[in-house]
Amino acid sequence: MKLLDLIPENELKDAVLSEYEKRLVLYRLTDERLKKKYSVSFEEFEKKNVVKEKGFSWEVERDAMDWEHAVEGIRYIQEKINKIKQADNGN
């Protein structure tokens, strides 16, 4: 039996959108927290090579990884949300 046989398509779409929007909020919170902590955007953080500047400390390395994940997550999730909404408007 297929999932669409058990759950209507609009319920699945709403559930996926809700999950994506939650992730987007978490990614944006991480992005804003780290922007505030380092007083730069992620792009500036990378360009200035802050990880090297701060002596490759574990804290800064971890922040860099978390920040990159958040920035990429924002881009990816926003793209997915837009595609779902565009498909919905096309119907």
C-alpha cells in the first residue's frame, strides 16, 4: 500500500512544509547567533579566515561547521519550500 493511499496529498504537503519551516527557523537562529558572536556575515567570516585568525580553536572550528551547515540549510530549505509552493500554485 502506498503512503498516498493512507494520507491525502495535501496533508503530506502541509506536514513537509511545516517541517521545512521549523528547520528554516533553526538554521536562521544559528545564522543570527553566529553573526552576532563574530560581528560578521558567514561570507565575511570565511573571507577573513577567522578560524585561522583565532588559532584553529575547537570552538571556532565547530562554529564554522555549524554556520556553514546553517547557511547551506537555509538555501536548500528555502529552495524546497519555494518549489512546493510553486507546484501548489500551478495546480
